Amino acid sequence: MNWMGILESTLEAMVTKNAVVFALAAIGLNIHYGYTGLLNFGQAGFMAAGAYGTGIAITQWAWPIIPAAGFGLFLSVVLALLLGLPTLRLRADYLAIVTIAAAEIIRRVVKATEYRGVTGGSGGINGIGRGFYDANPFSERLDLGIVDFSARQLWFMVVGWGLVVICMLLTYLLVRSPWGRVLKAIREDEDAVRSLGKNVTWYKMQSLILGGLFGALGGIMLTLEQQSVQPDQFFTPTTFYAFTALILGGAGRVFGPVVGSMLFWGIMQFTSVSLRQGIRNGHIPESVMDGVQAGQVPLIVAGVLLGALMIFRQQGIFGNKREVALDGN
Amino acid sequence: MATDAFDDVEPRPGSPKRDTILSVDGLVRRFGGITAVDVDHLEIQANAITGLIGPNGAGKTTFFNLITGFDEVTAGTFQFKGERLEGVPAYKVARKGLVRTFQLTKALSKLSVIDNMKLGAVGQTGENPFKAMVRPLWVNQEREIEARADELLKRFKLYDKRDDYAGELSGGQRKLLEMARALMADPEVICLDEPMAGVNPALTQSLLQHVKQLKDEGLTVIFVEHDMDVVRDISDWVVVMAEGAIIAEGSHASIGKNQAVIDAYLGTSHEIDLGTIQLDPETH
């Protein structure tokens, strides 16, 4: 077994594409679920709004990247308003049902052959071009010994982690403010907050919009990284990957979703690469598992780890045990 | 212990008060075929403690829900300081100065006691998401609010617990916290839904004193309560509901002798002890 190779590829997965995209999506879910208690099961829909908004603005109207990304963010706000207006007055479960359905509707619509001219149908949008990488100030690889990054990876990481840091900072500033206090109070008991003169529905809308914007940023970064948009990247499991990352790291904590996302993709990559090596080298006999089957195992491992976490450390890695202990009350 | 304000008030349902802060007309709430509340006319005297009693299912909590905007009226009107409030959402009713507490205490478990208190303050600059990001815009106001919250916590003997999670308080302490938090919203009328339920006897006395003090500070208190000793102890005026309607009004002494009230209670729950009211109505 090439353990250095496994380590290298695990570390790389922890800081590149998916880790960044899902850190952003999970920061959004943290605002929704971690702080406000909103069960948004359609974060993939917000990511799709960001990704397709950007993709369409670039390919259809030849907009530069920044305004195009702005259009993607705008679409996510529209989506939050569309989802929130009818459901935020209702109990939390309704939002969960509506959001999971809405995200699927979005994926089916952008995938539909009728809209191929705009969304590219099942092939997605491919002509996004190199605009993002043309702005890359890096020209050489960065070698850190165990792991090294290409110039393109470096550029993506600087922009992506830069955004993650900005989003974390925004979260930090907001949740320690009276605004954050209202959100956390809504998470505990809406009616109590209403009885104190706060417009609960409007606060929940603000939370849905803000978390949706963070999700859309994740979608935008995904688009820019791969210079394309694929509809099936926004299937339902995408939302639950982000949720897994959030729960792993600890909901209701500023660092929770970020560390959770890095760990989630680290675990996925580690399991996947070790198994493939094991099978290739004959350490794992074909009678136990073949290469195709090994593809499914990382998710199983992530699931088992999450289960173990829920049993032994319910609050996640960063969570506050004292808070979780109050759940029974 | 009827105070002067009630001296010339007739003890009958719907009687006019000298200084009415809240009045209700033809208020009806139906759930399907069931009429939960059907109040013809009721006036609440300002700066007094009005007890709302009645057997289980009389519609007391529904009545509270209606006048605080937590439920929608089927028909009828109610006015707070001369302003009609039916159809106004709960949060706006609270901002106008009509604040309630809940039968099942709603302490916000995962917020600290002091955060529970600070949440109660209205008109906070930092509750706007854009201003929230700039700490200097709200930090001074926050300090003022915190000072006011600390004062109230000391008064309610919760100051030692200020940094604990509200979920770590005992049931009675949560009742105290909820009352103190409601005061942070600067109410004119405070509606307490069974403030003594589940509170141990030692704490009951302290809660009663707090309720009396609210009146001394100029507030109007309306409360729902099952414990007749409590009702006798603190209420200036008692309103009796049964099957959604107001069947009697008066001082606790006159209520105890009212045949309609006795029938309403005995018809539904024999174990309610009305005797204490009849036996010594002039105590206090």
C-alpha cells in the first residue's frame, strides 16, 4: 500500500473543490438549521440557482464573472422569497417538504430538453470559459512536500477559502449580535419570540435568504472551478452531504460547517483511495469487494461515522455538550 | 381587597369600569362546531389585577390567545386603549404594550438567562441584520438593555443564574424568568396564563409579591389561575368564564356567593375548593 499517496490525496481532498463548495453550502445551512432551526432540505436548489444564474449570464449574455455571479446570487434570493412566503408562517416540517421538492423541481426543469437552449438540458452548461482562470495570478505549482497544488488549484483555493473566511466572519458578526439572538430564540420557541414583539416570519425570511446566498456562493464556486454546470450535481444527496458536514462539525458553531466539510471529503477520499489500492494490490480479495462496489463504500463509512458521532458526541466536533444536554428539557 | 377603582362597579357580567384599558365586544371564536369563546362584553380596569377563573375548558386560554393576537377571532372586536386590535398579528400587539406569558412556560432553553432577558427589549437597533454587523451601532444600547435586565434579574432573584442556560432552571425559576422577560418589553398590560402552575409553595409567595408589585408600578395585570387561594390573595376583581361565556364578575367575595359560579364549578369539577372564598372573604 502506498500510504503516502493515500495521505496526499486525502489532504488534497480536504482543501480543494468539494471541501470549499460544501463548506459554503454548510455555512448557509448552519444559518438556517444551526441558528434559526429552519429545516431547509433544498440547499442543492440554492446552489443550483447560484450555479445556473452565473452560467446563464456568462453564456447567454456574455456578462463578466462578477456581475454574472451577482445574477446567481439574485436568483437565490428570488428562490428564498418564493419558498419562504407560503411556508414560513407554517410549522417547520412544511418548509422541509417544500424545499426538498423545490430543489428537485429546479433540477428537473434545468435538465428538461425544452430549455436546452438556455440551460443545456441534461448536458448542462459547458461554454463558461476560462474567465476565472485567466485572472489567476499564480503561474507555478506549490510544493508542500506531502502534497502539492497546481497553479489553478491554488487560485481556486485562494478565492474559495477567501469566501469561506468572509462567510464565517459574517456569521460570527451576526450571531453574536441582537439579530443572532432573535434567530436563536426562534430556534427554541417561535411563539415566545412573537410574544416579545418580534416579527418572527420576517426574521425567518432573512435567515432563509442569507443562508441561501451562502449556498449559492457554493454553487458559483463549483461552476467556476469546473467551467461548467451539470444538473445532476444538484440532486438531493448534495443537500445531505452539506447537512452531514454541518452535523459532523457541529451545528450552531461558526467553525462547525467548515471543519465538517473538510472532514467529510477527507473521509470520503481516504476510504475510496485506500479501498481502490487494496483491491488493486490484492489485499482485498475480489470475493469481498470489487472496484465497482468499492465506489459505494465511502458513503457507507461516512454514514457509520455519523451514526457513531450521534451516539458518542451528539454535539458534533465543535458543538457544546451542555447545550445538547438541554434537549430533553 | 377591592380597591377604590371598583367601589361603584356593579358585580355583573359586562359591567362598565371607571378606567377601562381593554374592552371586548361580541368576541366569538369557533373551532369547527365548537364555540370556545363567546364573550358579549367585558371591560378590564386599568392598573388593577383582574383574575380570570373558570372550570377546565371554559375558554380562558383561548380568550388570552385572542386578545394577544395568537389566535384569530371568528367574530367580534376588542379594543386596547381605544384602538381596535382584532386581526393584528401577535408581535404588533406585544409592541403596543399588551404582553403575555404562557401556560406551558416558554423559557428559551439554549439561551442564557441574560440573553432571554435581553431578547425581551423592544426597538433594538442590532436586530436589523445590516446594522447587526457593525457592533458600534448597537453596543451602547445593548449595555443599557443589559443593565435594565440585571436590575430585573436581581429583583426576581435570578441574578445568580444570569449566565446559566434557561434550560437549567427549575420550573418555578422559569416562570419567574418568563415574567421578568415579559417586563423587558415594557408592557402596559401583562397577561399571565397560570403563573403559579407547577410552582412550589415556597416560590408561590414570591411570585405573588412580584405580581402585586407590577400593579404598584402602574401595570394592568390579567391572569388565569386555578388556585383559589391565589385568586383571593391578589386579585382586585374576578371574572368567571364557563363554556366560553362570562358568567360572573365581581370581587372575590361576591363571586364566592354567586350561584351561577358554584353551579358552573360543581357541574364540572367537584374537587375545586370554593370554600376558602366563602369562609373568610374579608382577609387581606
